[in-house]
Amino acid sequence: MPSSSPRSPDREDASGGSAEQDAQAELRARFIEATRRAEIIALVNAAAEPAALGRAAAEELCEVHDAEVAFIVDCGEHRDQREVIGAVGASAAAIAGALDDEWADRALDSERAEQEGGEDAFVAGTRAALLHGHVTETGRAVVVGVARTYPEPFSPPERALLEAVTTSIALALERLWALEERQRLFERLKDSFLGTAEALANALEAKDDYTANHAQEIAGLAVAVGRRMGMGTDELEDLRYGAVFHDIGKIAVPDAILSKPGPLTEDERTVIQRHAEIGAQIISPVPFLAGAVPIVRHDHERWDGDGYPDGLEGKRIPLGARIVFVVDAYHAMVSDRPYRAGMSEPDAITELRRCAGSQFDPEVVDAFVTIRAERG
């Protein structure tokens, strides 16, 4: 019986080389898949709001799946909602219409991504579709999908990629939704407090028309001065609130003192000066007004240290308080009171300049005068 001929060395080398090339190709494919997955997850996690996440994720999903259509849909807690958070290649209305209950349930109830082929596999013109869903811990259902206009089915790596990315998208959306809900709650609390503050202002108006009416007027001027002096957005918001509420403590000052037409006695002056501390105490329990508290407390501190309640001087006085002090003083000088007529604007400006460096911060006075000149 003839012995079998040995394998050709050339065939063995070719076979070995082919197997090695296949292994290398598979490693490259896995590396590319892992890299793409990491890139999309990083992109998703960096998004600051749902719409931005949806747009960026849909564009990336199209690219990595060689698809013309991609979408992210919030189906709500009962799967009866179809809010398209991001979409590429089809309108939000078309995607919401195509994602019927059957498709949504298939995507959400299966551990693997669901695939469909054929004419109009998902939206019109697509020939292959791949969808996957995830239900967040709060119960909101998210469906992510891609679709092609050519009939080639999605490969196992493409399915695995969509599954991983869907989970990351849903978790990122849950985080952003929680932040939005927290912000909505914060705004409701803010509105509630501002309503209470408005009631206090109305009560203050009954005590003293001047005190109540001038707060909103000086807030705009104070912010203009603060912006000119380089204050940032958050600082300007604190300044606005500080200006609005700087006299809120006068709610505790007796009417007889607050509306006295003549000079105050030393005891009466002590009582009215306490309004700065009382005002700071009124707003201090409110978290979003934390930055306004120092302004309300210190807006009667003088540049030379002879002010109240703490005798701060120079730049130890918060900038916002220094600004409110100047604007408030100007407004007081030009306003008519029951016991005197208001100054002319040029005379009030002259008085501010005269007191710059003793009563007022000279830089704040310069900024204020410039603002008044620009506004004519």
C-alpha cells in the first residue's frame, strides 16, 4: 500500500500564513470595534444636555455601522411616548411613526439587538434595520437604532457595538434627566421664594414707597456697573439679587423711624442701621441667594471703614456691596422725598466724585459715572 505523500512545504506555509493573517485581521477588527465603542461612550458621557447627546450619538452610530439612518428615542415610563432625542437620515416624525408598539417591545424585551431586513425594514427606503432598547432604573425606556438602504445584514460585532452603546446612552440620558429635574425643582423653589420676597416687598411698600420702588431700579444700574468692572455671569446674578434685596431688612424697622421727615436720633439711627444684618438673615436660608448675602449685609460699609455693620474698609468690602452702595447713594440723592427735593443729576455726580476715596470706592464711582454718561 503506497505511503501517503508528505504535505507540500509551500502549502503548509501558505496555510499557516493564511491562519495568522486571519487572526491578525480579527484582532484588528476587535481593536477597531473597542476603539469605536470607547469613542462613542466618551462622546455620550461628555454631553451636557439630551439634545446634544442625541445629535452626536446618532451621527457616530451612522458612521460606525455604515448606516444612513440612526436615532435615539425616549419611550417614557409606560412605553407610550415617542420623543426623538436625536436622529440622522430621517425626520423625527417618520421615526416616531415607524417605532410602533411591536418594534418597541421587541427592542426593549430582548437581551440582544433585534434585526430586520427587507423593503422598508424600518423607515421608507431602508433595507436592513437594527434596534436595541434599555430600561433605566427610573423606568424610562430608551430605544436606539440604525438602518441601511442596502440589504446587507448587520454583523455580530455591529450588533454587539449597538448593544453596548445603547446601555451607555440610556445611562447618560438618565443622568441628564436627573439634572434637568433637579434644575426644574430648583427653579420652582426659586419662584416660590421670589413670590414670598415679593410679598415682603409689597409689605415694605406700604411702609415706605421709596424703599420698595427703588430696588428694581438700582438693580439694572448695578449690573451694568458690575459688567463694566469685569464681573462674571454668576457674580452678576448675585449682584442683581443683592441689589433687589439690599433694603429688605427695613421690613423690621418701625414706620415712625422709616418715614420720619426730620433727622434721626442716635437710637433711631442704630435701629435703622440694623436693617443690613436683618436683611442678610432673611435671605441667608435660601441656597441660591448665598452669593447675595454679603452684598445685603455690607452695602453700607464705607471705603474708609466708617460704615456699618462691620466697619469693613477698602477691598475687604465685597465688590457687589461697593457697587450697590454707590448706585443706591446716587438714586437716593436724585429722588424726591417728603422732606426734601432730589438733587440734579450733575450735582449728584459731583457729590459721588467728592466722596470717592472716603465714602465710596473710586473705581466703582468711575465705572458708574461712565455708565451714566453712556446712557445720556
